[in-house]
Amino acid sequence: MGFIDKLRARWRNADTLLCVGLDPDPAKFPDRFVDDPDALFAFCRDIADATAEYACAFKPQIAYFAAHNDGEAQLQRLIAHLNGAHPDVPVILDAKRGDIGSTAQQYACEAFERFGADAVTLNPYMGLDSAEPFLQYNDRGCVFLCHTSNPGARDFQELLVDGAPLYQHIARTIAGEWNGDGNCALVVGATFPEELAVIRGIVGDMPLLIPGVGAQGGDVEAVVRNGRTADGTGLMINSSRGILYASRGEGYAEAAADAARSLRDEINRYR
């Protein structure tokens, strides 16, 4: 089963649009992980196991692993664990890759073969040839940046090109020319709900990954109202810090599960 089909099945069978972001910061870990050489893996494993029933996807952010010695090996172990213990929950490697063809081939191999991710986030700035090595893995997902959640998103993404903002050209091109195998999705920030509605109108039922709810101030009701598809799905609404660090005490995993369930339920109220 390819990424998009796996995601749609998860939406339907688990009744959730919540994506659990795995951005491990050892400075915020409970005391039990002090001096644990496998802390990145062990902490994320515990969070994932506790929240899996509420998740439509997991999204480990590669930088939080690569910044540490042995971190990428722990990421590889984590994704292997997720694929084995929770095979129905797709894994999106948040790497935001984008480079010339030969280098892109290596990044695609890294994401899909080394790490075993179901999908990867990508930067479309360098054009189609930088995306093709990823798109050729047509059972895997290619999640392209479109209108991101950070304040600087407006610096370039809203510049007018032939009378329309650049992000709209990106959405239209990826939904049309790049999505021949139906394995594309877009990143759209929760902090820009009006732009989210415009993008949904352009791309139809294409899945949208939505960062920016919680710590960045995105409004859940506005996201669901502006981004859902006609059947009440179409979204992967990501929360990282609000779930990961719901507690720094011994009940950290249970607190993460409570936070995930609460956000899942809030999302569902507006669907």
C-alpha cells in the first residue's frame, strides 16, 4: 500500500487527522534519560507507543537527530520500530530536501531506503528535476513546502508572479504537472488559514500537512474549516512540542497520550 492510500485508510479507520511530530530535544527530557546514550530513540519510542492510537501519521524531524552523535542511527532504529509496531501509521521524514538531480537521488535513497520512511518533506524551489528522484518512488509520499507557518513565509511565498502569489503557482504546479502518480502532498501552515482555504480550492483532495498548531499559535477550528475536504479528511494536523513535552515527570508518556487524545478530539469536533 502506497503512502497516500495508507494515510487515507488511517483517516478512515482511526478517525483522526492528528500528526504526532517527533522533535526530540534532550534538554527537555525527563530525568530518567540523563546519561542514556539511546535517549533520542527511547524517548521518541515511548511517546510514539503512547500516542499511536490517536495518530494519522508520525513526523520525525531529522535535524533533532542528526545534531547528535549516533543520532541518525537512533532515527533509523526509531523508524524501524514505528514500521514494526505501528505499521498502519505512516511515517513522514521531515527533512525538507531539495537539490540537483544526482544529489537528490542520494537524498531519496536516504529517506526511503536507509530510513524506510513512507514520505519525506521537500523544498520545490529548485524545480522539477530536483523532485523527480523522489517522485519516482511512486509508492512513497512527496510532501512539498507551499505556504509555511513561520512569519518569514511572506518574504517570498506571497510575491506576485504573473498576478498571483508564488505559493499559488507552487500549489497549482504540484497538483497538476508533478502529481502524475498521485503521491504528492503539500505543507501549509496553520498560521495562515485564509491561504489554506485558497490552496484547498486549487489542489482538490490532495493531502495537506499542517504545522503551526499549538506553540506557533495556529487555530484548530480555522484550520479544519478552511482545509478539510468534503468528506472531513484531507489534513495531517501536526503537533510536536505540545505532545512531546506535556510532562517532564515520570508520567511523560501518559501525559503525551492525554495531550494527543485531547487534540484529536478537538480536531474532530470541527470536522
